[in-house]
Amino acid sequence: MALTSFWAGHAWLPDGFASDVAIRIDGGALAGVAANAKGPSSVGRFVLPGIANLHSHAFQRAMAGLAERQANGDDSFWTWREVMYAFAGRIGPDDLQAIAAQLYVEMLKAGYTQVCEFHYLHHQPDGTPYDDPAAMSLALIEAAGEAGIGLTLLPTLYMTGGFDGRPLSERQRRFGHDVDGYLRLLERLRGEESSRLRVGIALHSLRAVPEAAMRDVLASDIAHAGPIHIHVAEQIGEVQDCLQIRNARPVEWLLDHAPVDARWCLVHATHLTENEMRRLAVSGAVAGLCPTTEANLGDGLFPLKAYLDAGGRIGVGSDSHISVSAVEELRWLEYGQRLITRHRNIGASRTSPHTGDTLLRLALAGGAQAAGVDVGTLKPGARADFVVLDDEAPLLAGRAVADAIDTWIFAGNASLVRDVVVAGEPVVRDFRHRDEERIAARYRDVVERLAKAT
């Protein structure tokens, strides 16, 4: 049953925590938010906006842990990618729906209420389209509906195997589209949009999308609305290849050749010069940071402090899903900076001295911007997404309101997310998802079958 009104002891409003907050919901959106007021029923002591996970490859959740065996003495992102290709080649639409639904349940339980799905697993393994060319995209839409999470679907254009324009390899064929086929897919999926489904554009990377194709897509009528995402400058090898072929670094080239603005999310953007970093910050785009995946793949560390000082915007995503935890992404975003600088509280500032508060505020705003949806905030007109922390959690005992977010992010791994509501609909109650058992059982069946196919 949808909620229509509730009261929170402390709710995270646009300016931070407010006390005794009464909230009204109408049609899945927040209709009224009033501090210092009593409501008809209390949902909990600490109520926070739901977080948008700005980067996901759902199918990779089922292979988490399978690439941690040394293949040679020089394992890297590129050797991990071969393991991923082999796994991806076995997944069909029903498999993808089962895997994604399980993942989305896990995301909800971690405090994510919207996910940006960077989706390039389009066709059959040999590259032949399914009878319905949108079959894999529709599987993700169905999975999000089952779980009850908001979805920003980002069908991904993937055309070449490198900056030199080489054809897709055998393992990449199922990813590929020409520009016309890609635009037809976007048009089809835009017809599915709703209050919980947004369809945007993803360009896989500069190495996978030739300049002319990028220009054609961005000039199309369908590209004039919705978010635009791209992988960029994730690996040193990518930077070197871009310099060799295009005589510019990836972020530098993109900023020079595309209308990068607040609609864009540059995923990873790990390897930046100071000039690139400042230009990216000024553009208004979001840097999509995925600290647990970037650490797992050995990508490197984003220049967080300088970028934030320049006014840059960030959000976080779980990417390959070796972890599905908003807390862990935020924690390791900060810890990576501490390790490289040998200082503490890097994400904080004089105007926002609590590191946890600062990182959460950035992730809420940047995630919502990258998703192209009015979430990540408790204000009238926004979608009614929120999470409730556990009043009984020992970790929160004796904590002042000002220390609650720091404690949630930095004081351990026990989940503190007790309840989750999306568009006014409760999807997690007392730590349990409304359809957890069925979705998990189907996921187990699918993954066990895929494992036998190796």
C-alpha cells in the first residue's frame, strides 16, 4: 500500500537534517515537506533521500568473484575484460532479467532507489539481433519493475574495437549497432518511459564510437533530451591510444569535440591533467566515480580534492558490482584519497566539515543529475524516494544528529538501511524486500545453469 503521509524525527532536507518533519505524498511525488511539525505516524528517527546509482552493468553481478585468479604476471583491466566477455556470451534475455532483478533488490536494500543502467549487451552472442531487437533492454525494464527500483536505461552505442577503427571482435559482436539501428532502438525505448523509467544515451567510449558516429547521434532529434553517459579515461592504455590516434587525451578530445554540459556524465575520468580537470568541473557535467570497481580493476584514483575545489560535480556507481553498497562507494572514495595524500577528511571543507555529510550531499545531487530524474532530495515535487535508517542499530546509539551520516558511512559494514520507499511505494520493510525470496531463488537457478555451461 502506498504511503500518503508520515512524520520523521530527523529528515535530510536540501540544507541537511531538520527535526520533526511532516511529509505528504501524492501520486508518487512529495506534495509537502514541513519541519518542526508533527505528522500522523512516525517512520523512524533518521530519514534520507534515496541515492541514484549512476553506473551499472547489471549482468556483471553474476560474475563477481570469478576474475580474482591470476591469469599471468601482468593482470589488468584488459585481462579482466576477457573473463567478462566470456561470461557475457552465455547470457540471454531471461537470464539478464533474473540477474538484474536480484541486483536491483540488493541495491534497494543498500539505499539506492534509482539506477543508471549502462547497457550494451544487445544481441545474440553471434551478433544476430533477437526477434525483438529491444529484447535485452526490455528484460532490464521488467527487472526494475519487479524490484521496484527507478531505472535510467542507457542503451549503449558500441561500433569499433579500438581508436584505430578495427572491427568488433567475435566476443564484442553482440554489443554492436550502426547509427541507424541504435537510433531506432532509442526511439522504441523512449515509448516505454514513465515516472520510474527514463531513457538516455550512452556512448560506450571514444575507442568504441568513431567521431562521425558520435556527431550523428548527438545531432539527432532523439538526442535533444535525456542524460548522456560515456566511459572515458579509465585506463592509462586508453589515454596512450587516444594520444597516438587522435593527438589528444580522451577528456581533452571530448571537451573539444562534443557539447559537454550538465546532461553529461563522464564515467571514471580517472586520468586527468590539471587543465582537463578544471575544464570538466566548469562544464557542469558529472564525474561518475565507481571506487570499488576502479580499485578492483586497478584503474587508479580520481583527483577528488582539486576537482571539488574547482566546483566539480560527482556521483557514485557500483559498476561491475563486486560491491553493491552506497556506503562502501562513498567510504572508499574518501579512503583512496587518504591513502594517496596521507591526510584525513579530504572530502570535507570549511563550509561542510563533516566528511560523510559532504560526500552524501554530492552523491545525492550528482546521482540525480546523471539519472535525469528528480530524486535524491526531499522537497515538494520530487519523486517520493527515501530510506529509513534502523533506530535500534547499536552503531547509532548515543550519536548526535550531526554525527549520524558520518557514523553510517564510516563506522562499519552492518547495513543500517531498514526501510526503503520508491515513488511512495514501500519496497523494503524491516530489511526485507517485498519479493526477495522468489527473486533470489530464480537468480540462483540461472547462475547455477550458467556455471555449468563453462
